[in-house]
Amino acid sequence: MSNDAVILPLSIFIVDDEAPARARLKDLLADCDVQLSLQVVGEASNGQEALDKLAEVHAEVVLMDIRMPQMTGIELARHLNKLEQPPVIIFTTAYDTYAVKAFEQRAIDYLLKPIRLGRLFEALSRARDAVPIRTEILQELMPEARTHLSVHERGKVILVPIEDVLYLRAEMKYVTVRTAEREYLVEESLTAMEREFSIRFVRIHRSCLVAKAAIVGFEKGGDEGESGWLVKLQGISETLPVSRRQWAGVKNLGSI
Amino acid sequence: MSSINQIITPTLLPNFRNLGTVLRAILLVNAVALFVALTQADTFSDLLQQLLHGSALLQPVLLTSLLLLYALAPVFAKLPYWQATAAIVVLISLVTFGLDVMGGELFSSQSDVGSFRYIRHVLESAIVILLLLSYFRWRALALSPARQAARLQALQARIRPHFLFNSINAVLAIVRADPKRAETALEDMSDLFRMAMSEPHELVELSKEIELVRQYLALEQLRLGERLQVQWNTDKMPPDALIPPLVLQPLLENAVYHGIEPLTDGGIIEVRIYREDKELHLQVGNPVSPTGKPHNAGHKMALSNIRERLSLLFDVEADYQVEREAGYYSVHILIPYVTETL
């Protein structure tokens, strides 16, 4: 960066479910502003709101609580990584020995609440040169299943609650996510999704996972090479073929 | 020295007014009777004969003694342990002798010669009561480290670090904008921690515990705002009841941490406190997020902690139930209604 280039103020977004915690951050950011040119571009009280607002405004840094309703900060960070210019994330947490240890091991920036002005200043000073946390690392931090799938569509990140998903079907390099209303495409591997959501989904075919709770029954039909059975799902008329290999594990589901 | 002893020595004498003590006494005495009958019997019918014969004197003595011990419990509780023990042995011996004389020929056996039967019965009674008292003494000593450990564990569980740091953060947030409110919040916090860190009291006034809970909720309200709502049903609450300290507060803390916080729009916590005859009911219910899985470990620790303290204090007289329906979680605690310290 050359010396005569105009340095734009660092744009910052705040996510915390507690209003006083957000107010405290804004106070401290105002204090930092004296030495560090910055600008608060928005705030949100949960993951969905944050994603909606960050589709409209760009933030270079997101200060984010970990323990929040609806989805944790770590899951939100994974979804934010799908934005075209993912922000640098600094986690804030009141007390979480596990998370703090994990952050230290992976050199992820975090602030302990109550947040000190000095620590916030340091973290922000580093943020300009920092790079977003890799999705794989976030995945390691939160090995349990996500509560939402995120779909990147026309520059926006759309969240699909995992309990709305009826089936997941692999096609070429994408996976089709089917809900009662519509279909989405995500760029993930079906095998990894099977592992992550094994409690909720069952494999009925080499290329298809079905939500166990959505199975309403089976009917005869299907092509040769299949088991000859089709799965009927709640809310959609479409039926899906069960492969011969998976039939034994699937036939007892449904109507339970 | 005496002051140190008062803290460390648990009450070695059992609480004769406790149902658990009474049940244990009845069971153990009858077990001894069965053992004696077994050693003397030759056949099965003889065993029944022996048992019936023994019971004729044993059961009246046992029941009268239990009644007298129940009535005189406060007197014995005031005496030093060994004096109380001696007094109890004398009392039981007198009861045995008195009933034995009143029963006359009813309690004698063919082999009895002269007045030896009275000496025999009194000595048997004295030995059994001494055995019983030693058992209760051993039990009190064996349980006391558990009591201390339970107290320590309780102290740790009561102050959830998450709550402490989040509250400080919330107070810091309003210090500039609303110094008055910040002051109140710090005062509430200090009351709460004074109680949590104080020497353990066996029982406190229910109204005090409720005040503490309200201070706790005021702090949480600061953070959670309108997401946290509490509905109190305390119309039928006895104003003079005593309860173990910090039984209600952890229940509310659980309801906030596991119930309200994970809900984006919050919810209503329902608290019901009422008396039914000789029982005091404490009920705390909260909505739970249908999708989020509860953090069970912390929850269970706080609850097993309460359960342990209740059973140490009230033995089988306390009851405790957890109900979990779709989207709703509630804890129901039942303890004896007491107005005087045990």
C-alpha cells in the first residue's frame, strides 16, 4: 500500500444476542476510533439477521459472540465464508475454556468478555492484514452437525434449516437440497454430509440421502437394478428409488 | 475448640422425627429379631413360633420407644452426644421393663426362672438400641465428607462462570449511559455472591430465597431484556416456610441458561410455590428450543447437586421430579413444610 493512498475506515459489523453486549462494543469501538479509523456498519442479534444485513453492506471485520440462539457463532462464521468477500472474524466469548483452547491452537483471534479496550485495539490493528478463517478449521472447531445449510445464490447467502430438508441428492459436482417448497444447490460432498447429519438422514441410494422423519412409506416400482421399491416422502409427490444394497437398512423406517 | 467442633462435627444423633430414621430403625430391629429366631429355631414352623413369641414383646416396645423418641427428640438434640446416648438407653430399658411387667405371663417362656427374664429383656433392648445408635453414628460420620464435598460442589455449580462474566460485561455496558442502574446491578450481584459464598446454613427463610432469585433475575433481565419473562404463582405460598438455601436460584439459572437463552424470541419462565398439607412444592417450568439440543452435562450437575443436598437434609421425605414434554421442561421439588430449623 503506497503512502498517499487514502485509507478507508475499517468497516465493522457486530453480532451478539445481548443488547448491552453490543452497546458495550460500540462504546469501546468509539474509543478506538480516536487512533484507529473505523466505522460500525451494522449489528445483528442472531445469525439469520447477520447474514441478511451482510448481504447488503460489506464489512471487513465481524465481531461475533459464540453462544447465541438459533445458531452458534462458529456455524455463522462457516456461512459467512460463502460471501464473495468473506470478512475477518473475531470471536467474543464470556467463558468457554474449550473454545479458548481451540482458538489458541489455531491462532484464531478472540476476545474475552468483559472486553478490554487494549485487547480490542490490538485485535483490530491486526485485522486489516488478517485472512478469513478457513472453513475446514471452523468445521474442526464445531464437529457437531450444523443447524442450517447455506446456499450461495445471486451474491446472497440463504440459510436452509436442516429440519426442513427432505432429501439430499448428489448430481455432478453439486448436491440438490430439497425442501417441501423448492430445491437448492450446494457445493458440498454427499459423503461428508452423510457423516455430519447421520442422526437425521439415511442413505437410500449411492447418490441420495433422505430425512428419516420425512419417510411416509414405500411403494412398488422403480427401474431394473434397484430394489424395486420407491420411498414416499411427506409434503412432495416425488418418489425416490431405493437401491438393492440399502433396502435392508431402510425398509423398517417410515410409518414409525 | 468448641467453635471449631461445631463446624466440623456433624450431628451424630439421628433425627428421630425423620421418616427415614424411623423406617431404618424398624427394619433393623426386626432384622435382629429374625436373626435371633433363626439361631433358636429347629424347623420352619418353629421359626414362625419363635418370631411370633418374640414379637409379642418386641413390637410394643419398639413402637412405644419410637413414639417417645419422636416426642423427646428436641430434648436429646440439646444434650451432648454421650449424655443423650445414655439417656436414650435408660429410657428404652425403662420402656422394656415397664411393658414386660405389665404383660405379666404373656411374655414369659417355659424356661424362665424367677426374675431373670426381666434382666434378659432389658439387656437385650439396651444392646439393640446401642447397636442402632452406633449404626446411625457411623452413618452420620460416613455421610459427612459427602456433605462437605456436596457443599463445595454446590458452591462451584452455583456460580456459573458464564453468568458472572456476562453480567459484568452487561454492567460495564450501562455504566456510562445509566450509572444508577449499574449501581443497582452491582448491589444485586454482591448480594447474590455473598449468599453463594457464605457458610452453609441448613435452612433459610423462603422469602429470603425468593428475594435472592429476584435479584438474580434482575441481572439476567439486564442482558436479555424482553426475551426473559417470569410468571410468579405464589398465592398459596406459606410465608413462614424454611428451605435449604440456593435450591430455587439454580433452578431459575438453569431455566434461563438452557431454556430462554437459546430461544431467539425468549419466553416465559413459570414459578409455582405452594403448600399442600405438610409438603412444600417448588415448581419451575420453562420453554425449550425444539431444535437446539440441551447442554445436558451442566444441567444434570446442578440438578443432581440439589437432589443430593435435599436427600442429605430430608432423606426420603424430599421428592424431586423432572418432566420433559415437547418444547417444555419443568422441575418439581417437594420438601417437608418446616418452620423451625431441624
